[in-house]
Amino acid sequence: MRYSGFRVIKEALTGHKGWTPAWRDPEPQEQYDIVIIGGGGHGLATAYYLAKEFQQKRIAVIEKGWIGGGNVGRNTTIIRSNYLLDGNEPFYEFSLKLWEGLEQDLNYNAMVSQRGILNLIHSDAQRDAFTRRGNAMILNGADAEMLSTQQIKARYPFLNTDDARFPIKGGLAQHRGGTVRHDAVAWGYARGADSRGVDIIQNCEVTGFRIEKGKCLGVETTRGFIGARKVGCAVAGSSGRLMAKAGMRLPIESHVLQAFVSEGLKPVLPGVVTFGAGHFYVSQSDKGGLVFGGDLDGYNSYAQRGNLPTVEDVCEGGMAIFPAFGRARLLRMWGGIMDMSMDGSPIIDRTHIDGLYFNGGWCYGGFKATPASGFCFAHLLARDAPHPTAAAYRFDRFEKGLMIDEKGMGNQPNLH
Amino acid sequence: MIIEHPLLGPRDAAEFTYMGDAKLIDRPDWQAQNAAREFYEYGYLRDNPAGWHEELWFHEAGDRSWLVVTRNTVTHEISKVELARDVARARGRSK
């Protein structure tokens, strides 16, 4: 069923009796060409692009719970492509371009809102670094603009630019950045994939891989064995425990990142503001809630909840630059599990096991990458060759010293 | 989280800096034939279990001792806290 304004009006006049489920609930078949483990944003996007762009058939997405119940439902919905390094920036710019055409492509309202993102600057050294970053973005076809304090003040009148510790001296803006309705991304990709014949199998947990003579023949699940010529894993957050079933150790630690949303307010914040020096970033959702977050808690965790010292740290950062927000009450807070990789950048690559492919290590930047991650992983699965924008996201880059370390933190995952 | 420091008693985890898996105590032999491979695995690969995990915490805002904390990564429950010095010596390091 195609969605349109005409359809909404027609259904409104006929008692909304014509809507059908957006995807089927099929029984798993015995054998597929390609099985994707993980019914999150990346897994569903991979299945969608496999079917649509790479003309693959007989594809299944296997999800242990319900689709969109992991990190695609637990993030702070920001999209951007403001990276510095060659291995990253073309990939994230490709992703942002896919976001720009996503809703027309999927025929699904994902509420893509290019309201702009602003990184605040507090010192000359930071201005130099952000000028360099902005130039790197422009060289890769993205947009970037340095804003003065006056320009920022005009757009964000509630921003405290005179904080004694971190006075705001300007900012790097990417006007094409913004926010997206995150659940709708999972649902839109699921609907698009399903309509192209992909089986989305929920409540089906992978319990192991069937590997014989170095080749992956399929997956053991709670609903029986499912055979596949190729198996792709896209379970960021749980990558460590899934790949352990294939006997692999990964350059990844799982960490918890907390996020917060306030009660609904009238429009007060037109775009996304990041205050890196104070471990705080914030945007306002279309419902009016302030959606904000900060740093990782900093220790290995699979708990999907964090601890109070980080809550205090994040809220202190918020109060420093937006004192007015102190009057808003916190509505909800939650934690998501991040695949923190050893250089802060992801992996989209084959494994040493024939027929087993891996997509993970997204740190806390997986949401914005969803379309390109799906596209590039589909490219790898269909053609056995990396997509040009994701060619650097290899497993062996750590062994070869080819790290893509945006922050220069080294192999300490909780610092990326 | 509260970490039961062996010398100082219960301390807030916020006083500590987290380092990672306590296997980092077992530094490979740099003169071994396969030292490059061993150091790659030591530096970059992790078990990352969901469940009990022995890990290094540094009491940065306290007595600056290194601890080996056995903590459950699913529940954040802590079952054992030892001085990293004692653990390392028991494994034959720094005699």
C-alpha cells in the first residue's frame, strides 16, 4: 500500500478500515541466500538496499525481540556529517545525502528535519581545529560555516555565551544536519524491505552459527536452524556476545551511554547544539521535549541503564550554557549499549570465516550512519567488495596501524 | 556504583577512572617470536563478556591505587575487589 495525502483523506472519510499491517509476520524458511542478524536500523536498511539496489532475492532479517527495539529506538536522533578524517567524512556525507532523499525513497514519513547542528567554540585552538574540520567537510562535498558569537546569539537567545569557564567564541555550523524521527526509520526500512520480499522474522534469537571447514552455513536460532549462503551481523551493542558464538574476539567494548528528555516545552531551541567541552548536547523534539545527552558512563556494560554521576555531569553541562533549562523537569532517562571500538570508528567487513560478514563498532554515532551503513553493508554482501566510502572500515586496520581515530585517543574505547 | 576498596572501605565509583579488562595485567613477552601478533591482540582485542568481568579501576581521586574489580556487566553488581598489585604478584609479575 502506498501512503499519500490522498490516501489519508480517503481513509479518514471511510473510518480508517483500509489500513493494512506495514509488514508481514512470516515463518522462517529453511534456507535463504542472505540472512541479516539484527532487526535494527542498520540491519533493516541493509536488507532494504540488498533488495532494492542490489537486486538480491531470498533475504531474511532475524531479530531476537521486536524490530527497532535496540539502539535505533534509544538514540538522540541526530544526523550530521561533520567529520575530519578521510576514512570517515565521505561515508557520513554519503549517509547525509541518503537521509535527504530517504522519505521519498521509502514513501514513509521519517520526519527528517534539517534544522542544523552547531558545535560551540571556546578558545583560539578550538577555532583552528574546527576551521580545519570545516574545510575537510567542504572538500568532501559537505556544508560547513563558521559562525560568530553574534550570529549564534541571534539564533539561540537563551544560550549563555559568557560562562566564566567556557565563554562561547563562535561555532562550526552544518546547516544540513538535523534530527529524524528515529522509530520511523526502522519502520520505514522494514516496510520497504518487506514489500520487496524480505522476510522479517521477529522473536527469533540467534543461539549460534553453523560453521564447517571455515565456512558459515547458517545460524542456529530459537526457532530452529536457518541456512544461508551469506550471514551478515548488524547487532551493534551486542556485537561482542554474538561474534563470540563464532569464536571471534573483536576490537570492541560494550559501554552504556545515557540520554534524557525533558517535559514538553514551547519552541525554544531551533537546532542541535553541542557543547563538547562540557559533555553536553541538546535538541528539541517536535513534541517539545528537550532531548539531550553527554558522555559515556565509561565502564563496560550491557545493562541499558547508567549511574547518577553521569546524570549530574550532563545536567551541569546543560546548566552552564542554557541556565533557563534548569526550570524544565526531566521526564525520562535511559541507557543504550554502544559498540565502542578501539579507534572510535566502525567496521564493515568480511570476517575470517567464509560467508560471515560483520557490521558494528558504531560507538555512539550509529544512528546518523544508518542509511549509508545499510547501503555499504549491502554492497559488501552482494558484491563481496567494499563500497568506496566504507573501504577503510576494515578489521585489520588495528593490526596494520591504519586507525581512523577522530579524537586521537588511542586504544581506550571509553575515551572516544 | 559503590566499590568496596580493600583498604579504604566503600567508595563512590565516581572517584575512580576505568581502564578496562584486567587481562591487561598480562602483558605479552616482547622478545617472543610472535610478539607483534601478541601485542596486537593484547592492545586491541577484547572478550567483552555480558556477565562477570574482571576489570581495572584506578582510584584517581583517592589513594591512587589500582584495583581489580569483579563486576557483572549486566547488573552492575560487584562481587570482589582486590588490589591489582596483589593480583599481579599472584600471577608472577614484578616479583
